Amino acid sequence: MRRGFLVTAAAVSSLSVVALPACATTYDTTLATEQSSTSTSSTLPTGTAEELLPRLLAEVSGLSGLMIAGGDADGSGQRIQELWDAARADVDAHRPDLTSDFSSMVALAEKAVRFKRAADADKAAKNLAVLVDAYFGS
């Protein structure tokens, strides 16, 4: 019994000496590790709510399609937040009753980006369209 164990142990030991070098990691040096060519702007949007809200609506309305196409949803999410940040004070001054609803829809759009949920982006766009209409008194 002892001899069988020693033979088995010797065989496993020999096999591991032969097999382990095959597990070495190799890297394909032909693959480039280029930096992303996507540029982001550090300029925050400016303007009145009348100018910014239609841009915000357009950005949110295009988010679902952008996500489905594999586009830069993160960049769009950042632009959405920047547009809302720029328009918030004006909305709060003229229609404070709508501020929290706008904030909720911007948060839903951000959630859509974070969790890759195009349906949430569509829902945010639909509700944001109603809010923009309400802001302009349509």
C-alpha cells in the first residue's frame, strides 16, 4: 500500500513539473493599448431654462438609442447632469413645483446609464417631455 502511494506521488510530481510551465501567461504584444480618443468638454452649459431644457430633453430622448447602439452613454449621462445643473436655478426660480420632478427624471436617466437600462432612459424621456411642456405652459 505504501509503495503504491509513493509511485502515485512520484507520478503526480513529475506531471506537475511538466505541466506547470504550460500555464505561463503570455501577452500578445501586437495588441495596442491606445488611450480612448473620446474627448470631454470641461465647459459647462450656460443659458436660461428656456434654452437649456429643450437641450436636456433632446439629450435624454436620444439616450436609449445611444445605449442600444453601444455609444457613449456615460458621456451623454454627464451632459444630462450638466444641463440640469445649469438649468436648475432658473427652474427653481420660475417653477419651484417642478424642480423635484425634473431632478427625479435626471436621476432616472443617470440610473439608466449606470445599470445599462434603456427602458429607464425611455421612461425618463417620456416624463421629462411632460415636465418641459408643463414648464413652458403648453
